[in-house]
Amino acid sequence: MPAYLIANIEVTDPEGFAAYGKLVAPLVASTGGKYLVRGGALTKVEGDLPLKRLVILEYPSMAALRAFYDGAAYAPIKAMREKASKSDISLVEGYVPL
């Protein structure tokens, strides 16, 4: 079953965040993930959800997603993101129709 990382990111240091982006993208790809959304134009149509920069990653399973997110390779890159932004992140199991 697929799994998704959903992140709402407020960039506080654009240069630092750009450096993070250059390192994280190859790691996502090499760990089996792919970007479905990566900070594109955002149009609010209902509600007051305070979205800033939306990112959605897809992994083939929650185990693969956790291996990326909790992995030693991501730890120093994650620290770069934490220094350059404020983030709300959730890991979500996907849906597979019967």
C-alpha cells in the first residue's frame, strides 16, 4: 500500500532552503520516493487551512517512507530544513481500491 509524506512548509531562510532542496531531491529518488507536489502554485477555495508551501511525497509503503524519514542519510538534510523553515509534516497511509 502506498504511503505519503504531506508537508506544509513556511520558508524562513530561502538560501538555506534552496540548499536543502538540492540535497533532498536525489535522496528521495534514491530511496524509492517521488514528488507528487513540490511547492507549486496554491489556490485556496474553501476553509482557513494556513497552507504555505505544500509538498507531497509518495513511497511504495509506509516502511519505505519511514526508512527515508528516519534514516541516517536524511538526518543532516532534515536539520538543514529545520533551520531554514517551519514545517508541519504528516505521514499518511494511502488507499488501494478493492
